Amino acid sequence: MATTTSCSLLLSTLFLHSPPSPQLSNSSSFFNLSPSRSSPPTSISLHPIRSKRYFRIFSSKLPLNDNNGDDDALLLTPFSAVKPFLLLCTSFALSFSLFAASPAVESASAFVVSTPRKLQTDELATVRLFQENTPSVVYITNLAVRQDAFTLDVLEVPQGSGSGFVWDKQGHIVTNYHVIRGASDLRVTLADQSTFDAKVVGFDQDKDVAVLRIDAPKDKLRPIPVGVSADLLVGQKVFAIGNPFGLDHTLTTGVISGLRREISSAATGRPIQDVIQTDAAINPGNSGGPLLDSSGTLIGINTAIYSPSGASSGVGFSIPVDTVGGIVDQLVRFGKVTRPILGIKFAPDQSVEQLGVSGVLVLDAPPSGPAGKAGLQSTKRDGYGRLVLGDIITSVNGTKVSNGSDLYRILDQCKVGDEVTVEVLRGDHKEKISVTLEPKPDES
């Protein structure tokens, strides 16, 4: 194909750009096509001839006309006589070159493959992690019943949304309690955009964990791989998948910024210990979504952010999976968490600090509760309206109690039925009282 094209271009140059008529001066330049004596008979050499107005055309069919006696020179033909023949040859060469080139072009274009996007190894790992874990993440819509002011019709209006993830093939979905709080109905949307009505299996307000259940085909449910949070290290990579601001399946990356943090439950104010701090962007709508390590296993539930504006400020918190696992197992089996309580209501820590003492001030100890049965005294007013302080708890089982968080921390390590020794400051003296812990009452 390349040879044919070169010949066609050569002929076009020779014949289309040659003098248009034979009436030329003797100084006009032409090209002499003659066999070279030093090359094989099939080769052709080109050299200018300035003394003649003719082309030497070599053909075995033309009679010899050699004025110089050279036996290899052929008949000198006027250019005007040869031009039609040369134009015909040029046309034939061009047509043949186009015909020969067309199949090659088509065959070449058939094998054209777009260059794949080149990604680094860490990028490929992140893409694979997102693709493999996205089917396990769900979108939860919290619906509340509202009555139209004009028609008085009862409508279900979305009052919030969040994220969650598939826990097992039985259709259990794990999320935060504050995502479903106050809902009259709940809907769960899977990664394939199929939507199912969800029922509440149980929840733990103190740890902000809830379990839902949907009746979905098992082939649509892909449980998330569950990891371990006890061996996490500050600085390791983490990935958060969720639905921030209602956007479908968003991935954010970061590192573990801190461990063993403590936050308060949004529902009860009870502290949640050993929380994971991360700088992965977590925004409203990410709540209840999974926090994954670099191997794609679950290490926590994205729960809260620290931000005055309500948007991500680079300080997010996740409940560790070791805490979540035990809670979810109890909720699936029993529908509730049996956590021990003292059965008291205590004053805010700031109020106790103003009194100049350290401990937990008992505001109320109902007689039917564990503390009331053991004899702890509540805060009350005397006959003149003066405030009489109740017992101030200073330690439990020998462990110092400075505030409410310390008390909760100690109780989290106890079980229902355990007998604990509570040391209280009553008036100007201390007393030790034995209290048998009871389970937390059922909550609707």
C-alpha cells in the first residue's frame, strides 16, 4: 500500500506539475527516465535534462530513435502526445491505492481498543473496596405521621434519613437509634434501589444502636464482613460509606485520629466509651453507616460529628464494632439489652461542682428501684421549703466516682443481679450501702 501510494504521488508530481504545452524554451527543465547502467535493468534513475523539451519514455513497443547512437535510448515523444497516457496511469494508480488502503483501514479500526485508565495500586484497592461493600449498605427513611391542616388527611412525611448495613441473611439491618427515633414507619432501600418496609427488632438508647428487619429475598442481602476493633491503631486507613445529605452511596476516606474517646448518647446522655475518632468526612445522613478498615471489614458505626455548623469538620466518631456486636446479638435474640441500673436520678455535674464536692448527687431514688430498696436517700425540701441534699455517691466497689460518666462506666462492667458496695456522703459523714443491681425496665 505504501509503495502504490508513493508511485501515485510521484506520477502526480511529474505529470500534473509539468509544462502545459510543448512550446517551451530550450532551457525548460525536464526529467529523464532512463535505465541506469550501474543498476539492474529493472531500476529507474531520475536526472534533469535541460537541452530538450521531451521526456524519454522507455517501452519495448516503441521504435528506436537514437540520434546519439546510444542503443539503450528509446523514441523521444512529444509531451503533448504522452500526457493522456500518463494521466490514465496516474488515475489507475490512485484508484488502486485507495482500493488497497480501504480494507487495511477498516481492519485497523476494527481492532482499535481504548486505552484503559491507569490507576495506582492503592487506588485500585479503594475502588475494589467500594464496589464489594456497597451492596451491604442501605438507605433508611424515617417516616412520621402528620395531619394536613386543610384536608385533615393523615399523611406519612419523611422526617429524617440515615444509613445502615446488612447484618445477616435473615434481613437484620443495623443502624443508629437516633436515625429511627420518633418514626411511625421505616423504609429501607437496598443498593439495587429496591425498597422494603422495616420493623424495629430492638434498640439500645444508651449506646445509640438499633436493629431493624426487612422481608427481602436472601439473594438481595449481602451481609457486611465483621472485623475487630480491639487492635486498631492511630494512623491506619479507614473508609466510611453512607448517604450524606441523601446522596446515594458516598465513599469518604481518612485515618483513625484517636482511640478510646468518649461521647454521650444523643437519647439518654449516657456515655459511650472506647469510641473511634476519625477524620474521614462524616455528615448528616452518614449516621448508622459502616466504618471499614483497608481490608473492607466493619470496625465501627458512624455515629456523631463534632461541628458547630453541623457539617463535617474532620472530627467524626464511630461506635467500635466490639461494642456493637454484643448489643446486636442481644437485640436479635431478646429484642432488648439487659443492662444493670442503680435506679436513681442524679443532678448535673455542674450543680455538684458548685457545691464544692466531688461525686454524684442523688436527686431521686424511687422506693421500687434497687437504690430505693437499699436505702439511698433522695434530695428533698423540709417543712420550711429549704433544700435538703440527698446522698452523694463517691465510690462504687472501691472505684472513685467523680461524675455521672464514672458511674456509668462502672455499671457497664457489671451484670444484672450483681451486688455492689456504694459509698455515699450523707450530711457530714460517709456510709457504705450494698445494692443489688436490677435490669433496666422495658422501653417502648
